[in-house]
Amino acid sequence: MKVEVDLAKCTGHGICETIAEDVFEVQDDGTVVILDAVRPESDRERLQQAVTQCPAAALRLRES
């Protein structure tokens, strides 16, 4: 599975980073960088939580 961010929607709240700090990093300018987009199935639950809790709906999971 792969996690993606739509930078046009991202507002830099950082909720994703608090849920999965090894996957997401909020930069000083408020944009999110995905550190390793291709993730194992064992990460699905917490990544789905990050997608669901993103207030800007900027994250999505895609099957790779």
C-alpha cells in the first residue's frame, strides 16, 4: 500500500505526524513530507487513522 498527500489541500495541522511520525514530517512551511510512501500491511490501521483524521482531507491510501 502507498500513502499519498495532496499538497494543494494540506494545511499543515500535523495530526498525521502525531499518528505516524515515522511516515509523516511537517516542514517549517507547514507542508507534509512522506518519508517512505510504500508501507507494509501492518501499518494500515494507523495510516487509515491519519487519513480519516486529516482535517483537510489531504491524505489517501492507494493499493500498490
